[in-house]
Amino acid sequence: MPALPAQPPILAYYGGGPPSQTEHTVFHVVFTLPAEVADIALQNKAAVYGLLFQAASETMTTIAADPKHLGARIGITAVLHTWGSALTHHPHIHMVVPGGGLSRDGERWIPSRPAFLLPVRVLGKLFRRLFLTRLAALHAAGRLAFFGSLAQLSDRRVFHRHLSPVRKKRWVVYAKPPFAGPEAVLAYLARYTHRVAISNRRLIALDERGVTFRYKDYRRDGAERYATLTLSADEFIRRFLLHVLPRGFHRIRHYGLLAASSRKASLARARELLAVAPPARPAEPIEPPDPLPPCPCCGGRMRIIETFERWMPPRGPPRSAKPTGTVAA
């Protein structure tokens, strides 16, 4: 199973800590785009998915820093998913967030309340405002393109009229501690860091009818939630390709205390305040010295591709045959 990068930063907060410190200290947060915006995102993946990361992370760090809520600087690991279980287009951000953060002066660790991180209604309102304001700015700057049934959204008035319903709609944000601990939610997210949309274990059959796979219908409960779906081969491929990201787009990003610029110092301070020992690093394997000289052309490592006995030298390539016949004057 593909994994997040070695020793995910979120686990480094608490690695080695006693159960009393680690219980309910990590939250799973999800920000989802409404369908009207998801359609725009499909035709403008880099711009809108980037905005989704930006608005969701800023929402979390802003509300968490507010003394009326947590009053702390938190850390975030965010992962973009663009699919629903049936391979439909459903862009959303999964976040793994520690249940607390550093005070503004960095002298205290401020824990969240048990099983409660931040008010989701407040998160939803700020997320909606930040996202829609910046989406309108992208449109005004000419950075959004529209095709097919959405071509009319190039007009400013039509664009704002299209978004009018979502300005009044409640944008739902999910935020709860994972039942099985941080390792469980990281394992779930790790399945798709190097895959797109569907894992092999969900595939059931490929035959003349099409592709059959398992999926979850989240609108149902109990045993009815789990079902199978058969799509024609071209429809399955079409849905799969909906979730291919633009070249160079980063699906996993870190913010706040886990941002690359301050991660090392922030983790060290968090461990110190929580009295948690840093995780032990596995011993790096010692590679035997390379007996072969480097390549005289590029300096890279050379490797043996074939060996010949001393009395059986390799035969060179055959010489090209000389042209025969005469050439007319």
C-alpha cells in the first residue's frame, strides 16, 4: 500500500507519548465544494483546486488562532481528493489536524476540548466567503476558462448569477476525531497518494458488459450502503480521467506548524511542551562499496549487464554489406 512520506509530520507530534496525551488529539476535517462550483473546477483544475487548498487552510488557521475559539497556531496536513465512491467528480480536501497548537508566544501548548476542535458552522461560513471572493477575483482576472455547457459563464453577469444560490447555501465542513486514532485516517489517505480514484481491490470484473466495481452509497445506511456498479468501458475510462491532476500539481500539502519552512523547529517545540520524545529513526542500511569505476562520460554508477568468458570475446555487430552491381552512367 502506498504511504505518506516517511514519518508523516502529523505523527511526529505525538510519537512515543503516553495514551493519556494521545487520546483524541488528532482530528479528521473535510472541506467539500458544492456541485455548482465543482463544475467550474473540472474545467479549471489547477486554479480552482489550488484555491480550494488556499481557502480551506486559511479558514482553519484563522479560526484556530482566534482567542474566542482555540487561540493557537495549529498544524495541518491536507490531501486533495476529487472523486466520490462511484468515480463521480466530487472535489474535497481531507485534513489531519492535531487537537491543539502553540500559543502565540510559543510558550504553551493549548489543547482543544475533548472530541471538539472548532465550530463547523463558523468554519463553513468563512470558507464560503474566502473561496467565493477569490473565485470571483480569478474570473475578473481572466484566469478561468469555460467550455461546452458552461461557455456562457465567461460573461461576468452570468457567472455571478450562477454562483448566487451557493452564496446562501450552507457549506458543510466535517470535523471529528477518527475512531481508530491518527494511524487509521492516515492509512485511509495513504491508499490514494499514488493512485487515482479507485484501488484494485474494489474491481470485481471486466467483461463484455463493462467494468464492475464496489462502491459506497453514502445516502443509505447499513448493508444497503455497499453496492456494485457496472459501467461501460468507455464510461469507466471517462470517469477515471476526470481525476487526473495537472502536471506538477501537489496533492499533499502542509500548513501552519507543519509547513516546511518552520516544521523542524515547531515539532521540536511541540514535543518539548508535551514531554514527548522524538520518534526513533530507523538505522540507515549501509551500502557496500561499489567496486566498479564511475562512467567516464557522465560520472554515474555503472552496472554489469553481461559477462563473457576470457576465451570467448564478444562478437562485434555485422558489417554492412557493400552495394553490388554497377551504376549506369
